[in-house]
Amino acid sequence: MEVTITTENFEQYRNGELPLVVDLWATWCGPCRMVGPVVTELANDYDGKIVVGKCDVEENDDIAMEFGVRNIPTILFFKGGQLVDKFVGAANKATLDEKFKALL
């Protein structure tokens, strides 16, 4: 399941029953455009097990600031409402799939 993460709904998803993966991106970011489709594929692969959200840092910079995000793409991994892992930069599906598996 892929959702749009905003300042208004972030805490709801973060504290939900399922683990949460948040892809922090921006429209002007080339590497973000490379990683985005991979994250979408993984959202489909893990549907019902992990909630995957996309968060535009241009519109929700407070979320990026809260977690000290200085470079995008950055992918944040939450379990039980707590940040448990972070990945910065572009990656292939296999690399990100390992991070998703570790979250379960």
C-alpha cells in the first residue's frame, strides 16, 4: 500500500499497526525519480505487511527537519512508531528489498 505522507497524517501512519517506510523526495531530484518506481514496486510487493509513503520535502519540510534529512532521496524505516533504519541515496530493488525484509 502506497500513501502520500504529509505533516497532517504522518503521526497517524507512524503510530499505525503496520511498519512504515517513508520515501522523502522532491520533484526536481533526479535520483529521487530513479528510486521512486522501485519504492512503488516494493509497496505493491509488501502490500498488507508494510505501509509505504511518499513525502515531498518541498511541501513537508518539517518532517525532513525532524529526522535530520539533508540529502534526498532518503528512506526512513519505522517500526512501533520508532525510527529503526535510514537509507540515503539511490539504490536498486535488491538493496531496498533487504531493508524492507528486515522491517518485518
